[in-house]
Amino acid sequence: MSQRASDNRITKLAASIPAGLRATLCYAFAMAWTKGLAMLTVPLLTRMLSPAEFGRLELLSSAAEIGGLIAGAGLIDTLFRFASVPGKDGRQAAARIVGLSLLIAAIGIIAITLFAPAIARAMPLPTPGRDIVLLGVAVSLEAAIGVPLGWLRMHQRAGAFAGLSVLRATLQAGLVVALVTSGFGIEGVLWAGCATCLIIASLLTARQIKETGIAVAPAASLRMLAYGLPLIGSGFASFVLGTADRWLLAGSVSAEALGHYALAAKIAMVVALLAQPFELWWYPQRLGLIHTREGLARSSRVVSAGAAGLLCAGAATALIGPWLISIMAPASYAPARTMVPFLVVALVLQLLSSMANAGCYARNTSNVTMAVTGVAAAITLGLYLLLIPAYGVNGAITATVAGQAIRLVIFAVISQRTVPLAWPLRHLAVVAMAACATGAAPLLGSTGWGFAGLVLTSLIALPVILGRLDASGLARDLVRKLCRQDLPVNA
């Protein structure tokens, strides 16, 4: 077969895949590549950095999250709101938002350069001023990178989005490896992030200039900021539920303990990576199916299957997480192993909230969603202040699990009033108990029983995943399919 014929066949095969599925696969590949490379750098960092240095790096990452919320100014959602109209008006709005993102980036870089010494002195762990500058430059470019990538998503250019995301992750991971192995330590990680953001922001800005141009319109910018800035509040609430505990821990526990906690949190994120393909496929279409009885029935089946699959993913992560730490990190990180199962519980509760909140997003405004997240964040922050000084890392984990559980319950109760989904709660409760028993096995030193529990959890979850809660009927169908074989016909 000639090369041209082979290429034509591949092209036809790609064209036969529905556009939505192609886009989902591109996004899934980009996310898997990005998270996968980040996970692959963990063994290097744990061997080149002490637990105390790893803890300081985690605190800087948390600071970057705060800065990213501010520097982003809600501009990606603003782009989706104002630039979604077709034609010249959409391009003009995009040009103004791009101009605004670059202006915010310039102001951020100047401000961080001037105030870096003061920020460094205010950090709960000793931090050089140059580290603050490197981190601040990267964070200031957050919107300048996010807005052009959002433009690609708006126009269904999933391939370009995936390619640029893969380029960014690969470049940053390569620089991290080169600089850390050369002895630059935490500063090398920050240099890698700063250089990568400068390069990618330059490429995306040049590309955006060709498509929409760049415009600065003060009156329009104020209107756009009025729309985007309130979204920062929701982002801060999510930050409190996610990584704000690092700041309180830094003043109550040693840097080594913070490093152990940071590593356990990274390993627990495997469950989010396993759940992401489902999220990328389901979330864009879920609100379009809730207005008919058939759509509600399908939504009930899908979210129930997603919840059962998530519980299985959580059980698997809690089971293998301690083992991953033992092979990825030196013995000085051993205390992180016992933290993984509890952090997996917090993440599972968080992801279940996203599956159960369709009714809140189906309303005319996002006020309910912001209010629920804000209430859960306030309760969690109060628990942090109460438990962390007395119990350290264990207090932080307890508060996080409690906060995510409260958020899930509130979302589920309110959402069910708008979108009454039929959840198989009894069956899911049995799956959850089996998953918890599986995750507890490493803590009890019974990894073998843990794998047996994982198999049992998967078998219990299978009827929900397949949408067949009548287990006996499902078993009969499976037996029939296995036994049904065509006998060869003798000539």
C-alpha cells in the first residue's frame, strides 16, 4: 500500500469520527499529557528536594493559585460572554479582551517587581525575593495565555488547543528536569515556569494578532471587568476548599510535614485524572438534556454510572497511592503514605458535587452556585482555624473532608428541586462502603485484601455503570453472550 493511500485511509477514518467526539479526545489527550508529565516530574523533585523544600514549593504553588485568580480577572468567562457573537463584533470584543489581558499582565509584572521584597518578608516560610519575582511574572501572564486558548475552544479548534497545551507542558517539564538536575532546586522550577509562560504567551499573542488584532478601549474594558471581577469571588471560595489550608499549615507545622502533605495531595489527584475523560464528555451536554422526561432519565443513568465509576477510581487510587509514594520518593517522604486515602475521600466528594449540581447550573443565574461554594468555603475556613492549630495536618484533612461533604449535601438538595434525578442511592451506598474498605486496607497493612476489595467494589458497581440494577438479569445476559457461539459448518 502506498503512503498516499495509507494517509487517505487515515484521513477518512478521522473524518468518520463525530466532531464532538474528536474534540473530546483532543482535550482528553492534552489533559492526560499535561497531568502525566507533571506526575512524572514528582520522583525527580522528591529526590532532588528535601521534604522541607518540597513544602516550600507547595506553598509557592498555592500563592500562584491566588495570584492567578486575581491576574485572570475572570477574563476567560468574559471572553465567552462578549466574544461569542459571530463575525466582526465577536472579533472586536476578543481584541479588546486580549488587549485588557496584556495590560493586566504588564501592570502585574511591574507591581511584582516593585513589591517582591515586601511579599517575600510576609511569606510564612523563608522565601527569597527573586523567587517571588519569577513566580509573579508567570502568574501575571495567566490571562494572556488563557484568553487566546479560550478563543480556540470557542471556535472548536480542539487540535490547536491540544497542540499548544502539549507544547507548554513538554517545554516546562523539560526545563524543570534540566534545571533541577543542574542543581538549581526550587529556583530552577520557578525559572522553568517563568520561561515557559513568556514563550507561550508570546506565541499565542502573535497568533491572536493575526486573527482578531489587539485593541484598548477603556469604556469597554470597564464593562468587561465589571462582569469578570465578581467571578474572582467564586474562585477564592474554591481556593479555600482546595489549597488554602497550606497557608495555615505553614504557621502550625514544620516545613517537612507540609512537604509530606503536598506529596500526598499530588498522588491523590490521580483520581481526578481518572475522572476527567467522563467530565470532558458529559459536562458540556448535561444541561441540554434536563428539559424532557427522556433527558432526565438519561441524565440519571449517566450521572449514576459516573458516580459508581468515580467510587471505583477513588478506591483504586487510595489502594495504590501509598505504593506509588514508596517507589517515587525516598524514605524521608514515608509519612505521606497514610495521608493519601483521606485526601482521596476529599477529592471524591468534590467530584461528586460536580456531578450533583446540574440543577444549580440550570437556573437563570449563577448566584446559587456561588452562594453554595461560599457557604462551604466559610465553614471549611472556620474548621481550619479551629482544627489546624491543635491537630496540624490531620486537622486540615478533617476540615477539608467535612467541607467537601457539606458542599455535596447542599448542592444535591438544592439541585434535586430543579432537576430531580433518580439516583440509586442504596446501591451507590454499598459501592461507597466497599470502596472505603478497599482504601482502608493499606492503612491496616493488608494490601492483598485491598486488591480483593477493589475487585468486589468493581463488581458491585458494574450494574450501575451498565445501567442494569437487576443483577440477576445482568448475570443471565452475560452468561448467554459468553455461551453463544456459532458452530462451524462442515463442508
